[in-house]
Amino acid sequence: MSEQQFDIQTELKKLPAKPGVYLMYDEYDHVIYVGKAIKLRNRVRQYFQSTSKGPKIDQMVRHIRRFEIIVTESELEALALECNLIKEHHPKYNTMLMDDKTYPYIKVTVTEDYPRVFLTRDLKRDQDRYFGPYTDVTAARSVMDLVMKLYRIRRCRRVLPRDIGKERACLQHDIRQCDAPCQGSISKEEYRAHIEQVLEFLEGRYKPVRDDLKKRMETYAQQLEYEKATGCRELLTQLESIAQTQRVTSEREDDLDIIALARNEQDAVVQMFFVRAGRLIGRDHFYLQTGTEEEPGPVLADFIKQFYGGTASIPGRLLLSDTVEEADLLAAWLSEKRGHKVVLHTPQKGGKEHLVKMARDNAQMVLEKDAQRLRNDRARTVGAAEEIRSLLELPVLHRIEAYDISNISGFASVGSMVVFEDGRAKPSDYRKFRIKGVQGADDYASLAEVLRRRLRRGLKEQQDAGDRYGDKFSRLPDLIMMDGGKGQVGVALNVLDELGLAIPVSGMVKDDRHRTRGLYFENKLIPIATDSEGFKLITRIQDEAHRFAITYHRNLRSKNQVHSVLDDIPQIGPARRKALMKAFANLDEIKEADKEQLAALPSMNEAAAQAVHEFFHRTQQTGE
């Protein structure tokens, strides 16, 4: 719905007194805020009342041109939808988690007859056992290594007992880190006993393992088997190293996450401690993009939604440094995701309060240590984008798309589209184009084809999705940057005019030494200081568009140059070519084979064998 058709005051009167989610759009139809409400009517109206709601919200309201609502059955459903929409749109005025981290877990497939143990980042809601998260991948691999040495559990994907004896044992058996259940070398009952020991070990009960290793080491030493005794001593050393990193925080075998917030005038950091079975198994910190006037509670609530909205493991208890107003709602949402009860608690005294204080102190330390780095990072990204916006006098500059063409004398022409949002490269939105409708080395026509295909697809996805964004192509840029000057900019403007779009276009102009020297915009060459962050961002965008196009073109050339003589034989496709190459050592053997030998190969028949035989004998006779 366009701004002319949408009258905010009229639409406010239509709002229902029901739970749901609201999306605020700016003048460029970008989603700039996503929120939820128990009663949409009351919550959305508050934004348009005359009283101030703080600098950040007041600034946001000045940009709102329309809003959209989605009614839900409950506030819990609204919370889940809000999390998904924030993750999809990354609205400018929402508190945003800047890190998108995933952690490895150790998975034990207890639902299988012969369980496996392996590392995974894919946390599923199944009946298998997961241990973690391990914030240090090296530590996770050390635990895995020790488990394999101690219990010799399989990691392969063979389906047992169905596949027992079908293939030879793998390398893990040869290096004595697997008991080869795939060969029937260990009974199911004995193997299951090993799995129970693995589970006990991963739960942090190290004493039985420690006692057993000491006993075996002493026995081997008495029997003068010093090599085996040394092996046990090394395993003990590795076990002690792992045990020391997992500090005991509670005599109770609690699973909990400790979440603490620290802030200054510009930045915010959340520190997390992960406690499993009463042991601190890891910690990590996260940077937040937030307004300084926001209270700690809502910031923590937004962090919880975004962090646990993904695939993170959810423990039974969260200890928070600050109270959140919607704690009961968040707890209900987390409980539904986990499948068991989750409690949110802000401790005021005792051991738990001490742990939260320790997490807050760590967050403050990280914030102070990284303050300058954060400021530098903001200057080279958001600050650089703001420089370009100001230089070109644009009202907003969130998303930049840049295009380049690569070919060699017109061979395999390709186009690249790279995307930068708020000054950061966004590789997930990059796109590659094979030029289809242009013959030869015509960069202008190739650029026109690429832009036309990209923008048409974006418009179609917008139309299919209605007011809501569809795929990533539907997010049109705030600025298009072309790798060149007046000619390339003219091509882009012609395509935009053809499609009825009004998107600013700038050319990244280079000097005689192929170095960026300025921007061509609205028929003017605009110089830019070479020591500015805006100039450095333009250079990064130009280099990235060029690199992406060149890499794609190089890959296509490599594929086209990998050509076999067998590809020239009629009736020989990939499957038959593979069968021939597997059966014969070289082309000479294929030439010498008779028709019966050829026809007997997998996927071959008499006609294909005849074609191969005739091809080589005809080639020999003609001397080709």
C-alpha cells in the first residue's frame, strides 16, 4: 500500500483489541521496527501520541509512513512470530544481536542399536542425547578425542546391524579408536555398556574413569608393559586438563545459562556462562546494537528472544543480571521450545547472585577492552555508509548493491551482484549471473541483462508476497553502484526507467592506474577524500564485485576446459563415461577392447558399445 493510500490516523481507528505483531515501514517501504502487543489497538496508538518516548523511538516515529499488523491467537504466538520477523528483516530500530554464532555439541545417538558419537552444530528435538554447548571448538574436539581413546565408539554412518560384515572396517579400527561393531567384533550388550560409560563421562562424572586409568597404569607398570602404562598416563593427563576447564559451580547438578548485561554510552555487551550438570563448560560474549536510552530489562529480553530463537540449547533455568517485565511470557515461550519447564530468575543473594555478578564483571571488562575496536568497526561500516549517504545527499542508505561483468574476448560472460548492508558485506545475498542474451564482449548489454533479470525478479517476488518481503531479491537497494562511469550509470538508469523504478545509481570511477578516484552521480563527478572511511568502503565494494565476478568466470572456464575424448562419442554420457574410466586404466585399453567387453560394463548396452568401438577404429583409420 503506498503512502498516498495509507492514512495513519484512519488506520489507527481500525486496529483490533487483540494480540498480535506490528511492522513499521518507512518512506522507502523498509521494515524499520517489529513489535508485539497483547492489544494491538493500545500498543500501536501509543507511538503516535504527542508525548515523548525517548530519542530513539521519537526518531523512528518521524520515519513511519505506514504499518502492518498480524493478529495472533495469543501473546505467546505473537512472541514467536515477532522473533521470526526480527530475524528476517533486521529492523533498524530493534535491539539487534550483532553476532550470529552457533556452537558444537557432542551427540550420542542413543536411539540407534549401535549408537554413534560425533560433533554437530545441528541441535534437533529428537530422542538422542546432546552435550554442550562447547564455546571452544578445540575443547570439544579434545573431549571427543578422549572419548574415542577410552571407549572406542563408532563414528561412521553405517546402519547396524543391517550392514554388519558388508564392508571392511575403517581406519578408526586400525588406529584402535573403534571396536568395529560393523564387523561383529563386539556384542551389542558390550557395546551398549561402553555407551553408558560414555554418557556418564560426558555428564561430568570423571572419578570412575580416573580411578580405572590409575589402576590400569599401575598394573601395566608392575607387568613391565611400560608402553601401555605410558598410554594410560597420557590419557590421565588429558582427562585432568578437561576436568580443570569445567569448574564446579554447584553441588546440585543444575543445567543453567547465566546472562549478564554491561553498557556504556554507545555499546552493549552480553556475557553468557553455560553451566551443565553443575559445571561451567563454556562462556561467550555478544555485542548488541541498541539505543543508549533503553532500560536493561527490555534489552535483555530482546537478546533472549534472538539467541534462543535459533538452534541454541535451552536449559531449565536462566539467571539474569536484570529483571525483565515479560519474564513469565518468555518462560512460557522457552518452555514450549524446550519441551520442559524453563524458569527465569534474577538472584539477589547467595551463590547464584555471585555467579551473575561474575558474568556482569566479565561483560564490563569486555566492553572496556573492546570499546575502541567497536568504535573503529562502527566508523568503517555504519559510519562509512553515512559518509556516502551524506556525500550523495540521499535520505537513507541501508542496502548497497554493486555490479560487475567478467569475460575474456566475450567467452562465458558472467555478471556479479554483491550486497553491502550498513557498510558490511552480506555474502548470503550475493548473486551470480550467466549472460544468456548477449553475444561477444558487450559489457553494456551484459550489465543491462543482469540488472533487468535481478530487478524483474525482485518486483515479481514483491508482487507474489504482497506487502511483505519474499525472497532476498525482493529487497531492492537504496543505492546501485556500477563499476564504471557515465556509460555504466546510463545503462542502469535506462533499465530502471524501463521498469518504472526510482533507485539512485552511482558509478565508481577509476583513474588511469585503475584506482578509485570518485563517484559519478547525477551527471557529476564527485571527488572523495582518499583517507576517508567512505572512500575505503567504496574501494571494498568495487574490489568485492570484481573479485566475485572473476572467481565465477574462472570456475566456469575450468569446467569448460575439463573435456574428455569420451565426451565426443555419441550415446556416451556421464554415467557411461564413468563406467569406462573405472573399468579401463587408460584410453589405449578402451581402444583395444572388443564390443562384448564394452557391452558387459554397467550402464552400457550393445548400441553404446558399438558407438565406442566405431569411434576409436574410425579415428584410427582417418588419423584424426
